[in-house]
Amino acid sequence: MRRILTLALHDLRLTAKDRPVLFWMVIMPVGFVFLFGSMGGGERTPRIDLTVVDEDGSFLSGAFAEALGREGFRITRMTPQVADTSAAPDRRLRVPAGFQDSVRAGRQVPVFLDIQSDANAAASFTAELHVQRAIWKTIVNLIASGHELGLAPVRANEPAAPFAVDEVFESAFTAAAARPEIITVEVESGGRGRPVPSGMNHSLPATITLFMLINTGIYGGVFLTQEKQDRVLARQATYPMSPAAILAGKLLGRVLMGLTQALILILAGRFLLGAYLGNSAFGLFAVILCLSFTVAALALFWGAVLRSVEQTTAITLVVSLFLGAIGGCWWPLDVVPAWMRAAGHVSPAAWAMDAFHALISFGAGPGAVLLPCVILVGYGLLFLAVGARLLRFSD
Amino acid sequence: MLSVEGLSRSFGSLQAVRDISFRVHPGEIYGLLGPNGAGKTTTISCICGLLRPSSGRIELHGTDLGSQPIAFKRRIGVVPQEIALYGDLSARENLSFWGRLAGLRGSALQRRVTAVLETVGLAERSREPCRKFSGGMKRRLNLAVGMVHEPQLLLLDEPTVGIDVQARINILDVVRDIARRGTAVLYTTHYLEEAQELCDRIGIMDKGKIFAEGDLEHLKGLVGEGQILTLRGGFAADALRPVVAADDTVRIVSLEDGAAMLDIPPHRGEVSSVLSRILGHGLSIDDISIQEPNLQSVFLKLTGRELRD
């Protein structure tokens, strides 16, 4: 066991001695997490900006704007004069003059939502829904305050009698608006139709997976190729260790490389970039450990079958990038067609990403990562068996 | 004591080692001498457990390699023909790693690393990455790695290939010193002078077989008391052959156009008689040398072939 550990720690030491390691294992992957996390919407629950141009300036138009604010919008109020001289915002809601009078008289009155063509489409769609909700809530509050004041109900196809918007009415309306909602809707995602992982929630696990594939693959593969070339591996085989023990040492070394890479990114992601890591530390550790085993075994496979350092570097890099791409490290598999999603699961990266997303984006517990972990270990055993079979300690 | 009995190793249809047997005693330097492709490295590879013998038995102090490989390997040190080191690590780091792999730990490891660095003359540059070393320094470090854990048997496979005279002298001195302390040494080389100078006993190997073994005097005795007459000149091999063959006591060791080696009996006047006969047939000779029997003549007599580098 001590010799296995000696071999494993030796590989870590060789990795640390490589000068570009700081760039490949720290600077570049942390940069990736930040860059892709920011590009994909780094905030978990972004607030949507909405500019309200109140041309009416009445109690009811103000109450409507407040209802919009309660919908989670970041409201910017503007007078028509200021709005005319300002640059057009992404989303602008115009409440026309005569809004309150029309409502009092029971006449239909439109409000206008202007959306810039380059505004975030998803945010604008959400804004539309929330504007609708604010309208409904305002109507509900009108009905409730009318009922409170004993106003005669409006019958269908009959003109409504205008009501006075005085202090009594305002007080009744404000009280109605402050009441807790009697019926609420609890929304829970399940099965298909779940939200697409984005921002740091995607970029952190994607970068962990991708750089474990790349760095463990390249360093782990190149070290073994170099040892074969320099006949160091043959020399190791003359020491009091079985070939299986030598393989175990090399596998452990590469597992430690993978864990180191993951640890660097998790610490940087959590404490430097404020990324969310889910609620199950055990589940997260299980996924990372299984993925480390898989990439370690894959690195041994590369080292066993490839003959030169140059060949190993080039092939490992290209294949790692490919496995990462089809496995959902560059973009979430949720955005690709179903056949591509299914084909992508040929890559171990896809199973790792499934597990990470379950924990981080969908709040699942450790039970959700069991299947991906079993499959990752299966891949690892396959790579290990083929690599061990093909590895030659001497010519 | 290393005991090799009936060792054979084949690669497909090629028999690299054919039923060889020899022993190496503690404190003895046993040389395996032979040309490239003779089977020396295959023999060493079998003894260090790198290759599985096709047949035969290898034991060290009663520990059988086949049934107790780990225990066997614990007692041996190997210096391969190639410089098998980590170029990015310093001499000290290399020795520490290999020493740890051999089972040394803590202060014992540090003590041994320091000692072997002194022995091979690398103490002052022990902290430099060894990729910066000269070929001779790397060879010395290669040797140091094999002996850092004080093995009972040291296997050296052509450890002086491609180095300068000073480095070679240092390595040979170190090997002698190791043997003096009781380590059995198995040393393969194709340098005749090296084997002659260093080894207590020599096995002459070619085509996978050991043709003869013993100390130098014993091997010289195999050639007889004769002298080796080497001739160079403008003669044709076909013209010289019948002239020499007329004398039953003279044996042709090697013959080609312009060069011949003849085994001459030690009778008084025999050399001048042979030369007179050749010159009498009108064959021209430009250069003559007469040698006492040596390892080369033993090798030529046993294998009928020139040593090849």
C-alpha cells in the first residue's frame, strides 16, 4: 500500500513541477467558470427592469404601478416629459392620460407595453405575464374596495355608475391591496419541462467536468507515455510490486489529479464567484469521486495505447473537447434535440453533468446521482480493463 | 547466491535465450560477454522479473523468482541499459523516489541517498534537474538508483555505453566497491577490456547460449598455448587459404581478402615458417601482429565470429 501511495504522490509531484500547470489547472478553468457563467446569466433570479411612464398621474395609475412593483419588477417611474428626452428602455409601460376616469366610468382602457427588439426575449415574455397579473390584481382590488364601500355591483351589458375616488375609496383600496392573497399557486418543476440550467449553475459543473477530462487526460496520459518512452515504467516493474499494484498506484495518482482539479474549481466557484453548489455535499462528493475515477482510468488508457508524448497530448485534448461538447459541457443538453441528447450520453461527461444538474439546478438529493455514478464507475472499469490489457511494461 | 538453471526465453519462433545455467556468488562480479543480440539483456530481463522465462529456474539465496517474485525483487537492484530516470527531478529527488519504491523510509532513506550521491560523485549537483546532466553523470545516477537500497544482487546491463573514460572508470570503481562489500554482481557488456578488467568470472554468450564460462585464465586455457597471428596485405582470401591449410597445425580463425587471423602453435620457428610459406607463394603482406591469447581470441575460437558493437 505504501508503494502504491508513493507512486500516486509521485505523479502529483510531477504535475506540480510542470510550470504551465498553474495556468491549465487554475487560471484557465476559473476564467471559464466566470466567463461562461456570466454569459449565460450569472444571477439566479434576475429582476426584470420596467420603465413606467405615468401620463395619468392619478391615484389608480399610481396603484397600478405599485402592483407592478409587487410583481418583482425593478420599476423606474418617468414623467412623459422625461420619457420623451430619455433613451428608449428595454421595456416601457405607458399608462395613458384618462386612465382613472375610464376605469371609474367602466370604459375599457389600454396600457401600452413597448419592448425593444434587442431586449432579452425571455425577460420580456415574463414581463408581459407579470403586467397581466398586475392588471388582474388591480381589478380585484377595485371590486373588493367597491364591495367594502357598498357600491352597487355592475351588471353585464349595463353602463356602470361612476364612483368617486376620494379618501374613503383610496383607504378601502389600499387596505384591499395590502390583504394577503387568498389563493396562491405553488409551482414545482418535475419531469420534463424543467428549466434549462444556466449561469454559474451550468458553467461551474461544466468546467469541472471538462477540465478534469482535459487535464487528468493530458497529464495522466503523457506521464505514462513518457515513462514508457524513457523505460522508467520498465524499471518500476523490477521493484517489489506486482503489475497490478503499479497500475493501482498510477490510477490513484490520476484520481488525486482529478480531485485536485475539482477542489480548485469548487473553492474558486463557491468563495470567489459565489456559485451555488446544491444542498447535498455528499452527493456532490460522490459525483466528483466517480468522475475522477473515470477520467483517471481514461488517462491510463491513453497512456497505454499511445506511443509518444506529442501524440498523447494532441489526441487527448481533441477527444476530451469532443466528449465535453457532446456531454453538455459547452451547452446544456436540454437545449439540443432529443436524439443528440441521447447520443451525447455515450460520453461519460453527459452522466456527470446530469448528476451535477440534479444536485445544483434542480435541488435533488444524493439518491438522484446514484445511476449516473454507477454508469461513471462502469465507464471507468471498462477503460481500466482495456488500458491494463494493452499496457506493456517493456518492449 | 544467484542460481540460474536451464533458463530459456523465446519470442515467437525466435529463441533469444537457450537453456543457460550459471551462478553468481556473493561478492563476485560475473560478466556476461557477448555481441549485440547475444541474449544478454533478455537474460537480465528474466532475472529482474521483467520477462517471464519460457522455462528454467532462477533463485536468489533460495528465494525462487517464479513463486516468490516480490520477495525476490526486494533483494535485487537493476541498472538498465537505458537511462531510466525522471529528467525533471533532481538527482536527490530521483534517488528518494526509487529508494522509497524499494522500501526505504525516513532517515534511513536520506542517509542512503546522501551516501550514494557521494559514492557516484554527484553530491555537489544533487539538487539540479538531472536533464541538465552530462551523459556520464546520468549514467552514474542510473547506477546510484540501482544500489541505493543496498541490494544483495546488482544487475547491470551495459552500464557504460556511450560515456567518456573518466565516467567509465568511476562506474567500474563503484561496481568493484559494491562487490567488495559482499553484493553479487551480474554485469553484461560487449566491451572485452571491461570484462577482462572487472569480472571475476565471465560467461561468453552468443545466439542465446553460454559457450564457456570461468575466470580469464581458464578461458585463455580453452584456446590453448598458441598465438594469434594477424596479417594484413594485398592478398586474396582464396589464394591464402590453400597455403595455410597445407599445415595441419595452423588454424584459420578468420579470413577475408586483405585480412587474416591465424591460430599458430607455440613451437619455436612456427611463425617464421608460416610467413615464409605465404611470401613464397607471392602473396604480399603489409602488416603483421602477434598476440598472446586473450578474451577476444577465446571468443573467436568459441564462436568463430568477430565481436560486434
